[in-house]
Amino acid sequence: MKHTARRLDKVNEYVFASLAKSAWSWEKETGKKILDLSVGSPTFPPSVEYVNKLKEYMSEPASYLYPGYGAIPAFSDGLIQWYKTRFGVDVKKDELFPLLGGKDGVSHIPLALVDEGDEILVPNPGYPAFVGPALMLGAKVVPYSLPEDTHFKLSISEIEQKISSKTKLIWVNFPSNPTGQVASREELEQLVALCKKRNIWLIYDNAYAEIAYDGYVSPSILQVPGAIDVAVEIGSFSKMYSFAGFRMGWIVGNPEVIAAVAKVKSQFDSGLSYPLQKLGAYVLTHPDLAWHANMIGQYQKNKQMLIQMCAGLGLQTYDPQGSLYLWAKIPDRYGDSAEYAMELMKTKHILVTPGTAFGSGGVRHVRLSFSSDISQLHHYI
């Protein structure tokens, strides 16, 4: 009898796929619509200017052809210009590569850098996609804590204690999914210094770079002098421009890592399409500032509405400076966040992500997305 690959036994179904099935089953059983606050999928429509540009690029004669492997000149030039304007960082063409969304980079980096038996460090709580690919490769995942008592900041000393001779890389993600916590330039400098000292790769997930509030401006890891020696940064158009379904992103940084990721991806896909690369180049060099301000303003309103909702439900939360999420502590009477999330779905018809999906550090928390359409929130609370 044939069997599926044994590597699949090392991982569970991706959490958001499982949650979607639960919500669909409950809606079918009860006939009541679920308000989905579980997934960070932007519901704020993209700029009309950008959508029209995509239509224009789709209509060009060569739009249907294979794009080739790597960036077309327009995409390279656009990304280089954006990094110079936004961060004051000079990026070379061999230090960048287009991705099919940020998660494309998250899943392929382990294939490029990690061997069986290697160790990787991941944040706890942290984005679950940092874990699965490494486990399927036979690597060991070592969590480092983002504790509540430090408002979910990492500790350089704790991370250094967890680095061993087998450690290959560390994942870092700010603004954070799921906590919404942010990082300072000084904190990034400490991370770069540590990775240089211990000779490990630093993978910086900066997917929420432009989703920030109250005057906070997200840094790039590449702003740290010498970071290019050990670091790469993943960027995404999904949240920045409400292009989640288009699957557009990039990786920038150490050319050795860039070349390795490019080699892996050449085995798995045929590149980001011409129209989407041209769209990426256009939006990076033609910012629609009014649209972006309106998007951030809407998310700010949504955030405040959900903070009030959390207070009414007995959830303890804080007002994050970045990302699209509230990280809320559940009442003491519940055994864990999975129990709380199930009860909330059944009693209030609101779907949230149990914090256990993000590691053991989420046992007492749930994640709520304020990028969701909450226009009907008053019907649920």
C-alpha cells in the first residue's frame, strides 16, 4: 500500500486552513454568518491607480510570457530606488530577488540554508510558517521567548544562550505577527552584532514595514552597518499595498543567501510574472500617499473598535504600534486559548486565532486581525 511522505507526519495542517474549515462547518450547522477576525488578509481595497496600472500591464503583448528567473530590470531598479529613498540603503542587483509573496521566501529559505540536524531559532509566539518547513527538512526548531512581562520584546542574552554549534539561522519578525510589537534601530544593531559574533544567518521578516501607527517608522535590518554580511530581509506587497492575493514580495540582503534562494526557486517555480513585476516597480516608485494614509486611518479605527470589543469580552490587550493584530490575553477561567476561541465562535459567532497556533507563548492569548471587514461588528457584540 502506498503512503504519503513521512516528512508530513512532522507537521500539522496549517492553522489558518484548519480554522477556515471550522468556521465553514459552524456556519453550515447553525446557518449563522461568522465574523472572521482570524486571518490578516487586507479588506481595504488597493489603490485604483495601481489596479489600473495592472490592467495596462496585463494588456501588453508580452505579458503572458515566462518572465525568466530573477528580477526584470524595472523591478530591480524600482526596489533599489525604494530602499534608497525609504531607508537610505544602497542595494545591488545581486542582493535582491522577487518572491511570490513573503511566505514564498519564508518557505524556501530553509531549503537554501538548512540541513538535516541543523538548529534554527524562532520567536515564541511567532509566525507559524517559520516552523513547518524546517521540521519537514529534519531540522530542530528552538524557540526563543517574547514574554508578556517585557511587552513581547526579545532578549539578546536569552537568544545567545540558545545558540549552539548546530545553530544555522535565527528568524526575527518586527512589526510582529502576532503581537504587534516593534523594534528599534538599536535592537537590530544588537542582533546583527550577535549573529556576526556567532556566525549565524539573520533572517528578518519585515512584511509589515509600512503598517505602523502613532508616528512609528519601521527600520530595515540593512540600515545596520555590516548587516549585509549575515542578514537578509523579506518584504511583501501584500499588506503594504493590499495586494495579498497577487502574491508579490522580495528578498534583499546577503548575496550568497540571495543566490541560494534563487537556485532553490528555479526548481519550484518560473518567476514572478511580467505584469506583477512591472506593477511592483511602479508602486515602489510612485507612492499613492493619500491612499496609504486612508488605509492606515481605517486600520487605526478598526484597531480602536476591537480594543473596545476586547474590553467588553474581558480580554486584556494593548494598543500596538505596528502590524494588523491585537494580541489579547484571555480570562483566567478558560483552560487555554483554543478553548476560549471555540467558545467565542459558538456564542458570539466571532472567529479569532488561538495563540497556541503561534507557540507555547500563546497559551493564554488570542490574535484578532483588524484588517478584516468589521463593518458589521455591532451585530456580534
